[in-house]
Amino acid sequence: MVYISATNFSLLLILLAVPFVGGDFLAWQVGLFLIYGIASQGVGIAWGQGGFLPLGNALFFGIGGYGTAITLQKASGVIWIEVVLIILVAMTAAAVAWLIAVLLFRKKSNSGPYFSLITLALVLIAEQLAETNPQYTGGFNGYTGFPALGNLDPFSNLYFLIVGVVVTNTTLLMLLNKLPAGLTLRAIVSNEARMQHLGFATYRIKAAAFALSAFITAVAGSLFACHQGIVTPQAIGFILSAEFIIWAAVGGKKHPLGPLIGAVGIGLLSNELKDSFIWWEVLIALLFLFVVVILPGGLLDLVHRIFPSLFRTSYLQAGKPIDAPDSIASGNSGPVRIRDLEVQAGDVKILQSLTFEAPANKISCIIGPNGAGKTTLLNAMTGVMTVNQGSVEVSARPIEHLKIHEALSAGIGRKLQVPAIFNDLTVEENLQVASIAGRASRLDFFRKSTLVWKTETHSMLVDNNKTGLLRSLNYRAGELSQGHKQFLEMALALGPSPSIVLLDEPTAGMSRDDTRLMIEIIKDYQRKFNALILVIEHDMRLIEALECQVFVLNQGSLLAEGSLKEIRENPVVTSVYAGGWK
């Protein structure tokens, strides 16, 4: 908390000193650049924190500007009424942004390029509408003649309102980054597919981030209208959108202070150069290219490298560990019934007429040659692939049409074949995400105490330090060894305490000792949680150690089932699949 307070208190003192050091005109200039900085902070939320680039955020800047101008023109002159109406304008912009993001991200999570292009198209349309409808917008000459908000003078006391908004917004954004909500957004950027398997509806979270981005940008547009006394179509155009992106990139899009530094720095530099240097715009463009190519984190990232403690990214101290609430994934564990299941990719049938039943509260293993459809089966059970025909039931509940993020609500946790961890986060942050998954309410994402939730699975995999994760908590997950990545992947899969666990080659790439430990973890979890565990595996020694019921797949259908001894003695099985021995 010290770092948030110190940074923002320093920011406040510097900005408050501007009128006294540089005079009212400099304060007027800096106030305008700060407004642009606020709008660029909105871009930073979407691009820097959410991982998707909005090319048309000036749409919301214009909504805020025009909405405020019309509000001040029509309002009663009572300042609190005007403020409420302006907030409603910003909320309208946020609602529009949320709808856009939901429509684009719901169908396909990796639709970021389409999102960028569509926001670009929308801002181009909006600018054209503003120019061609003078009865509403004033046309090319702009909307003018509206009174000032609360009679604040743009050349004096309005500046202090702008500073107040800047400091408040920056403080709240820095705080948000250190709460579970910020961690969740960073995890989505790192590995969205894994977040979906952990039960997070990522399209909703990205839509909420874009809505917040639009709200902040619209507030900036409102301040712009008050500051300039005019709103033109350029305030809702692509050129301004591009400038928001440049300012965020140059300053540093991932930290709330970065866009402010970019907007104010480039703004003041441009004012100094444009009257004395004919190529000043080229210089600004070269600065942008330099940052994108050489310093993608922006100027603030360079400062962070030189002074690593200045903008510490650690989370707020949340206190001693507390027991996590119950997970939506815990409960009845089965059985899992597969009936006449067909899954097709293009013209190729991967699974065809697959039928079997995995018994409740036991470990079952699936074997078969490569291409038999083993991983496809798990994909069909978790919404990754579409079921063309047949049914999948968990405790008599049909789940064949569930979306990926809905699988956890059916009690299903999944460990992927290749560890799908959050490489850009620390091990501790990975574990925090696992503890939140399936447990956190909307309010919990904004409580610092959520970060110290501890689960039984956390104790099994971390606290005893058998897995080595305890001494690696501050390491980036991407720096771990293969064995430790497998243990961390298992921690993510088991973190929500699922009653049904799907494991795809859980010991791949692990040493003999780590393999034995993983077997112990699997068996302990099954006993402790009375879970149904379904394991895809090629190693017969591991299957033997798990003492599981075995299902043999071949060419997308069930070839045989029984104990490992029965499978080994089955001549039909041995004719097509001999099994693997490490």
C-alpha cells in the first residue's frame, strides 16, 4: 500500500505545482494533455492489461464529449445534476463497449484482430455521422455554446478538477492491478484457454475490461468538452484514436502512469517543436517506432528496469492464509456415461459410436494407439470440440453441449497433456488463480483477502514441499523445469477441487522419482475427495500403479475394457496395441 500512496502523492504534488510554477496557460496546456492521458489510460486497460487493442476508443471519447456538451446545454445548471448526467453518459459508453466486446469475444476468444478492425470501422462511421448531422453535433464546425460545468474556468479552477480525476483514476487503476481482478486479467492474457478450463467466462471478463476502458475514456471526453468549450467530429475520429495508442505505447501501456507520461510528455514536446522544427511529426513517429521495436514496455518499463523497486508489482498484503470457500466443482463424482458418441473434424470421424461407463469414485485409465481418439474424448467432455452425435452424462446430467468454461460447474477439472500454466505469472500467482477458480464471487475479485485463500489441494501439492513448488513461489512459471511445470499444471487442475478429474498423460517428461510422486498425488486426491479420475496414459507401469479400470480405444471406438491383467491377456487388444513400457 505504501507504494501506491507514495507514487500518487508525488504525482498529486507535481501536478498541483504546475499553475504556481508555470502559470495559468501552462496549466491549461497540461490540463489538456492530462485529459488525453486519462483517455490513453483507457486504452492501457484494454491493450496493456486485457491484451486486445482497441483502434477506435475515440468513439467513447466523442460520446463523452458530445454527451456532456448536450447535457450542459439542456441541464438545469445545478452542478450535482450535471455531474450525475455526465456519469450516466459515461455509463452509456461503457454499456456500448460491453455489448461490442461480448458479441465479438463470445463466439471466438482469439478474435482480437477482428475486434481491433471492427472498433476501427465503428469510429470511422461515428466520425462521418458527426460530420453529416449538424443538427445534433454542429457538423464540421463543432458543437458550441454550452455553459461550463459548475462555472469552472478552463484557465484556472477547472485544472484542479482534472488533476483530481487523474490522481483518483490512477490510484484506483493501480489498486485494481494489485487485487484478484487484476490478477485474473493478467492470467487471461497469459493463457486464456487455461482460464476457460478453470471455469472463467473470459469473454465476460474482457468485456468488463473494455467497458471500464470506455467509461474512463468517456470521462476524459467529458472533461475535454468542459476544457475546450467545443466538441468537433475530430474528437470522435480515428486520428485521435491512433494518438491514444501512441501515447499509451510510448509511456508504457501496462502501468496506469505510462499513458499519462506518454500523453503529457509527447504533448509538451510537440508544442516545443511544431513551431521550430518542420519535421516534428516525423520525430514523434520515429519515437513511437523506437519504443515499439526496442522498448515494447514503453518509457516506464525502462524506468522500472533501472529502479526496480519504484513500481513494485507485488500484490497488497492480504494477511494470514484463510480457508477457501467451497468450490462449485466439488460434490457428486459420477459416474461418467458415454453413449454412441461421435465427434468429427471436417470430414474425418475421430470418435464413432463410442460407448462406455467410467465408474464413480474410482480411477479409470484410457489407453490406445496414437490417433485412437483419447484426447478428443476429453475435448468433447470439456467443450473444446463439438459433439456431433450421442451423449456424455455426469451423474445423469447431460454435458455434451457445455462450453469450455462451463465444464467446471459440472465438476470437471482437467490437466492438459502439455502443461498449460501461466508462464508470465509467478508460481504463487498461478496458485492464487487456482484457489480462486470455481470459488470467487464477483465481490471476491475486489477483496485483497481472496489472495490468501488456501485449499486442501494447495496443502497436498505445495505445503509439504515434496513437489518443489514451495521454494519456487517467486519464480516465473515459464522458468520452471518440465517436472515442476507438470506439478504446477496438476495444482491448477486440482485447485478448484473438482469431483471429476481428467488427466492427459500426467507424468510426461518427468523423472522416475517425480513420476512416483505424481502417482501418489493422484491416488491421495482420489481417496481424499472420493473423486472419479480418468487418466489417458501410455505407460503400463503407471497404469499398474494406479490399479485402475482400463478402457482400450481404437479408431474412435471402444475395443475392450477390464483390469490391466485382462487387457494384457486379450488377444484382440494385443493384435492392435501392445502398450508402452518406459
